Amino acid sequence: MPAGEFDLIDQLVRTQFIQRDEVALGIGDDAALLDVPSGYELVISTDTLNSGVHFPEDTSADAIGHKSLAVSLSDLAAMGAEPVAVSLSLSLPEADEVWLKDFARGFFLLADQYKVQLIGGDTTRGPLSIGTTIYGKVPKGQAIRRNGAGPGDVICVTGTLGDAGAALLALQGELKLTGPQEKILLKKLEYPQPRIFEGQAIRKLATACIDISDGLVADLGHILKQSNTGATIYVDQLPVSETLRQCLDRASGWHLAMQAGDDYELCFTVPEDKQAELEDIRIEMDLPITYIGITEPRKGLHLMMPDGSLETLDIEGYEHFRSS
Amino acid sequence: MPAGEFDLIDQLVRTQFIQRDEVALGIGDDAALLDVPSGYELVISTDTLNSGVHFPEDTSADAIGHKSLAVSLSDLAAMGAEPVAVSLSLSLPEADEVWLKDFARGFFLLADQYKVQLIGGDTTRGPLSIGTTIYGKVPKGQAIRRNGAGPGDVICVTGTLGDAGAALLALQGELKLTGPQEKILLKKLEYPQPRIFEGQAIRKLATACIDISDGLVADLGHILKQSNTGATIYVDQLPVSETLRQCLDRASGWHLAMQAGDDYELCFTVPEDKQAELEDIRIEMDLPITYIGITEPRKGLHLMMPDGSLETLDIEGYEHFRSS
């Protein structure tokens, strides 16, 4: 715990119900204590959301609370981990009780859903910014990393892609939506659902996994680079939601599905000889999983377009000091 | 790891040498993996330093790098823990390579000293802010908490108190210092030394411990509240540095020693019957420890002044939404 632990964090903590066995000491001392069960590794991920950068300035406090935890949980999902606890660093321009109550509602509703205990944090005065460090557990050696994809693996994604990107376009005035369309897509942008169950379900089959925060091309690119392999994506296989289909032509929909971020779906690879087993799990657990391509020795990311033509993308150097 | 892991963190990581056995997977995936040895608990603390709030805006990047880690290490020290790893969230107005290099030098010099491995983090665009989450380990059940002080315990502090506060006064133009004085005191403010060795040395003797970030009165107040006990401090026993004595009269020096923050010394309590053992350790390890008072059943924090008069401080409600 920080120099300035005080009332605001105390207020937040009072709204939480989760008490985890792994938490030997929670909030209120110089530090928290975690007791990681033997046979497990602790999975740790840090994220920061800044107002005006990672979410529009007029986003509701409830949505910010949800999203700041969802983004962290999504990293655990991508490792196939079970959520345990979270630390929260809130930077706030002023001590606004109404804002804080709304933020806490969004944050703890999701925390309760996944049984995540808040174990520490601090609140400081400054421009609105939310930092989270999340802790999960995974059986030793079983975390799904990014570097395990081999040539010939099937590439899969969860859910649908491009919805959050479409909502962002609409907010920027670049896409016209009907009321119901906007409601559905905005919910995907503001209240992403981390794929915790899916991540754990595929853990023993997947050779690599990442969560799609920067867009399919960029994030699959991480897997390909770290696994030292290439891939072909069948563009007409990309899962696009009914809503996205209604408001965009097919080409624009595919473009968003490939390039837009913020969906927080999982992209993962499974060896071809495990695909039948994955299919069994998919059906049995009713998981929203789509097969979109295959990894291959030929380097680069190749897009098989619906007209049969092949486009090759450069997956190097697309990520720098980003403002979104 | 976050949505936006990219070059800046990569650059930072390249400057680090420490590889810990406990780190099963470091930077570069969706999350890091820690392997906590059996028989140990993981100690976790989160801190945020904002420019203009927690350090003056013209503080050097090197000092900011040092201090952001030192403040976190100090929390581990207060628990009696051994440092293991750290996650870093940097919010920067722009990607300034020179600033980043200086920051990294200050950060990793201290990280190397205490064998702390950087295992994750993110860099986002925004007002200058540094978030750290630090991980340490401590034998199960042996962390020093705040709530264990009993009546009759001896109250101790490490080092000297008030130096950082004096430097801050000088920076604000409220205290006149000679060049050498300013150099010494400014170093105490900008480059605090976490009391990691002291924290581990006293772990088996101390009943409660806290690091002094908000000032002795405020932080000892936490111990007293959580231990449900009172205390008397002998004001003329407070350790005041030679430099502070030179530039302030005795009363002002004591005032700073009691009220000023940012020293990051430890304040801890030891049962009276363990004081001889502590004294042996203090001499053998040459630890800078001073006995400054005693806990007692009578509630509140009482100050025995050098003239023999007794003042009582209210230790409730002194900490709110702070701007310093």
C-alpha cells in the first residue's frame, strides 16, 4: 500500500464481498499478502486506462469501472488463468463521491462475477487515469503463451470482431447507426466481456493465445513473430456480428474485423490434430469459437480474400508509441 | 501485459540485468508468471507518483526513476520482505528518449542493487505519472503487520527524520540552506534509501512496522489505531541529522521530524523483553536504529516535550484526499 492510502479506497473496499482463500492479507497494511497454492504459478498483468486516450472523456463512470477490470481480466483469459485478485490505482481530478460510487458499481459487479478480490491500491489527485494490476493462477507450466504456435495450427477467435471499432467510429461521427445498433455496439465497446471461461477451456489444447486489444492483425502478428511462423487468414471466415453486417458493407466489415481494436476477444492456435477435440469442447460448452485460418512456414500474414486473391501484410513495426 | 506493450518498455527492459528464479516468464506476453517458493507468501504493494503532486515538476528523470522504485521497496521493507519483481506503468506526455534513458538509469540502478526484476508494465501517453506494483516474498506468516503492537512495546525508528521535509521547505523557498546543506538534504528527498535490510533484520522481533511516508505522527498513528493502543514519544529522542540541526532551531527540527513525510524510514515496535536482542542485532549489523518512545494502554499519541510537559495529539481523521 502506498503513502497515501485513505478514505476513497476504503469506500471502494466496503462495496466488495469477495474473500479469496489465496488472500492472506488484503487492504489496510503496507502491502497485501498472497498465498499461491502449491502446483500453481501466479499470473500478473498491468494495464492503464487514461481518459481521452483509452476511453472517450464522456464515458460513464460505471463503464470505466467495468472496462478497467475487464481489460485486465482479458489478459488472464489469454493465459488460460483463473482470476484471483486485483490492485487498483485511481488518479482522480477531485474526490467525487457520485463518480466513485458509479465506478465502484461497474468495477465490483465484474469483480464479483469472476470472484476477484481487491487487495490494494491507491488514490491520487491528478488527471483521470485507472491503473490495474491483476493476479490469477494457473497450474504450473500450463499458461498459454504467445510463442508456441507451430506451422499447420488452426487459428481461432472467440466471439465477433469489429463491433467495438464500429462503435468508436460512430462516436467519432464517421459511421451512422440506428438507435438499436448504437446501443448494441456501444455496449461491446464500453462493457467488453473477458473470455475467462473460454481461456481456461482451451488451455490444454492451445499452443498460443493472445487477447485482441489492438486488432486481429496486430495481435495475431505478436503470436506469429514470437512463434516464428506465418499464417493465412480466410477473410470471409471472420466472425462479424449481425449488427455490424446491417450497418456496414461486407468489405468495411471485414476491414474493421481485421484492424479495429477493443474487442477483447481471444485469438489462439490449436494443432490440427487437436481440432476435433476443440470442436467437442466447443459444442459441449457452447463456446463462441470460429476457425479463421492456418499457420504456415511461409513468413508474414497472408489474407485470402473472398475473390480468391491473396494479400500479404507486413506484421513488423506496426506498434509504436500509440495514442489509442 | 497490456493492450499497448511496445517499444518504450522494450527499451527499458534491455537495460536490466537481473534474472530471478521466481520469474517463470517476464515481459513480452499477455502476463508475467511468478513461481512463489513453497513456504513463502507473496507480498504485493501498489504506488503511484504524479508529477507536481508527489514530486516537483522539475525533478530529474533519474531521481524520479529512483524514487518510484524506492517508495515501493519501502513498503516491502515495512513488511520485512525480500524484493523479487516489479511492474511499471509509465504515463508520459511524449516519447522522450533522453528522459526515458535517465529514468531507466535511476530505476535500474536501484533495481540491480536489490535484485528486483521488471516483469511487466505499460507505457501510455498522458500527464507524467509513474505507477509501480512491487512483489516480494516472506516466509509464511512472518510478514510484519501494523496491528501487532502491544502495550509496553518499545517504539523505534531507522535513520533520521525530517531531512526530506526540510529539502521540500527549501525548494518552496521557506527555508534557507547553504549549498552543501541543500545537496545533502535534497539527496534525502530525491533518492530515499529503502530500509530493506533493516526490515528483514527486525522481522522476527518486531510486533508492528510501517514506513514513514506521511510523517511519523501520521504513520505511527496507523500502527496505534490498528493495534488498538496508545503511545508516548520522547521528543528529544527523535533522531535528527547533523545537517538539519545546523539549519533549523531545535523546536523546528523536532517539528519536522514528527510531521514531515517522504523520509521512508521505518517505524516499528518491539516487545520490551526483546529489546536486548534488538540491541545485539543493531550493534552487530551496525543498523541505524533509535528508540523514541513506548506504547501504552492509554489511547492517543502523547508527546513528552523536552521541558517535561506532555502534549496529546489526535491521531484520528488526519488523512483524507491529500494533495501531497
